Amino acid sequence: MKKIEYLLLKLERLIINKNPIHILMLGYLSYIIIGLFFLTLPISRATDINFIDNLFTVVSALSTTGLTSISIGNSYNFIGQLIILILIQVGGIGYMTFGSFIILQTGHRFSKSREKLTRTAFPLPESLDIKGFLKGVIFFTLTIELLGTTILSILFWKYGYENPVWLGLFHSISAFCTAGLSLFDNSFFDLKYNTPILLTISSLSILGAIGYIVFIDSYLNFRKKRKELTFTSKVILKVTFLSIIVGTIIFYILNTPYATNKLSEKLLISFFHSMSSVTTVGFNSIDFSGVPSVLLLSLYFFMLFGASPSGTGGGLKSTTLSALWGLLTSTLKRSNTICFMKRKIPNKRLQLAASSFVFCILIVWVSLLVLSSTESIAISDLIFESLSAIGTVGLSTGITAQLSLIGKLIIISLMMIGRIGVLTFGLALAISGNLEFVEGDNDLVI
């Protein structure tokens, strides 16, 4: 035991001076390798699955994207599905959260190196207590997922589905972690008019997307322990719900191939897919290969910006959008002060937001250059797939299984970049660099 503790201490001293971004990426890589090992075992598979499709599934689950090149429900047995669910949970909360939480629960000290890594994985205010945050995240996650599992299990049982508890658990965790992976071959296509199930999935996805910080901030404000919501929470709530509302209206107007004439059912479909793209959960209840091109073009925007800091989604954040919008409006007004919601945005935050956006577009552009030369697929579908991957959304026009080996590797790379963070990935490529996210509670988290 002493030898193990000595080795762990030596390892900690070894990494404490290393770039935390590199350590973070190595951590995700190790989880991919472990997940791939267990998922390729014969006891995990119901059918023969090639290596690239197993890798694609592992990365899609760990990055909480939801794109699939094979059927999860038919290709993997219970053990395989359980492994995928664990990867979703780890990816949704972040592997740093799990590891740090276990350390705290076993009574071990929370080292400076681990705190440094945690602050790299989560853009948190410096004043926020890391230990309290990690415990709160775990409690919040398990409570919401348990509640979601209970409701969904009852609903699946009510509508005559086999194994309702397992279906409820899997889809509850997949929804809250905004993973979008489903045990149904066609996602929620057969349930597109089922209001109770779709609203439950939507509620779980929205709670996961906005994250624990907004929840606890709102709770403290409700209990009068805080005078008002922090600026970041206000931005997240405003941008998230405004995006869902605008997306619902756009989806309703532009999506002509509805299979119903009922207003309530049209609104349900429109809301569900707007929510799905904004929260990056990626569930769908219609065939996107038949969606008008003008609607796909509109969804490009919502897939790129959606998830929130400390939420379970990836890609660019809603706060990045707010900073860029403040920059645009202030420039048009010829104002020297960049503001959003009547609050000044520091130059450091603008630099982070602009750099993230530009680097994201650059990555997608390079990826499309490769995809357009290796795939015999319409460029509009490739753009949609690429943005869905880097935004960790998971919506697709149905081309995922048609991709070549190179095409799948490109999408796999985009999914992991979206999960790690576009700017974090860029800094990892640099020879040196350090990313400082926030300075205080009332500063905007990017």
C-alpha cells in the first residue's frame, strides 16, 4: 500500500508542472482506449462490429455527441449498452469530476495539481469552491437522472415497451448528458407525437445543457441568499431559452413535410428539434434527409452555439455567442465599450470568444476540404454532419453510416475536439500556453 501511495505521489509531482491541457487530453484518450477495449470484447457485442465502428461509438458516447454509424440497440447486448452508458455519464459530467469526487469521498487531500486540472476542464469563477462544486454536480446529476429514470420508466411501461426500466435509465442519462444516443433504431421517430415522453426528454436535456452553476445560482436567488443571478447565469438562461423559442418558430415555418395537420403536434415537433439542436442533445423524431435545405441552413447556427459553461454539452457555448453579439452590436453603434445586457464584457473574454469562433470555423473548413475529396456525398450534408460533430449535437441527415474510413476518422476527431473544447484543443497544439478563464462571479464565463 505504501509503495502504491509513493508511486501516486511521484506521478502527481510529475504532472503538477505539466501543461494541464495536455493532461486533460491524455485523460480523454485513456478513456477512449479503455472503452474501446471493453466494447470490442465478444461479451459486449450482439453482432460482428468492425474496429472503426466500435471506435466511432466510443468517441460518440464519451463526447456526448450521439452520431452513430451502427444501431446501438441491435449491435450491442446489455453489457455493451451498459459500457456505452458509463461512457456517456463520464463524458457528460467530465472524467475529472468523477475522479476528483472519488478522491474527496475517500478522504484524500485535493491537491493543487488536481484543482488546476479541474479548473482547466471547467471554466469556473475563481471564487467558486471546487470541492463544493464537484459534490454539488454529482448530487445534482444523480438526482435529476433518477427522477428522469422514474418518469420515463413509468411512461415506457404505460406504452407497452419491453424492459421499461432499462429504457428509462438509458434515455434519462443520455438526455441529461445531452448525448442523444438511443436504444431505438430511429431515435424517437415512433414517438414523435408522444407529448409526455418528449417533454420529459426535453426537460432533462435543458437541465443538462444549462448546467449546475445556473441551477445553484437560481436556487440561492430564490432562497434570498443572493440578491440577483450572476451575469453568466443571466446570459445562459436568456440565450438558451430565446434560441429555443426562435428555433421553434423557424422550424415550424420552414419544415413543410409534416405528417400531421394538428397545430399541437406541429408545435411539439418544432419545439423538440429546436431544443435538440440548441441543447446539443441530438435526439430526433423526423427524418432529416427530407428536411428542406433552408431549414438545415438555419440549424447550422443553432448547432454551433448551444451548450453552456459547466453544462454537459460541448462545442461553442451560449456565452460565446453573447460576447460575439455584443462585439457586433457595439461595433455597429461605433461604441468603444463592448456590452451585452447592459454589462461591459472584458477584452479578455472577447478575445477568448472570437478566438474560439474563428478556430472552430477553421477546423470545420479544413475538415470539409478532406471530406469533400473523400466522400461522394452532397456538400450540404457534409457541412451539417461536421457542425453536428464539433457541436457535439448528433443530428444527421443519415449519411453517418455511408462515410468512408477517412470520413469517419474526420468526424471522430471533430467530436472529440467539440467535447474537449475548440480553444482548449488549439492551446494543446501550441508549444506552450496557459488558458485563464474567469476572474470573478460577475464576469462572463466563455
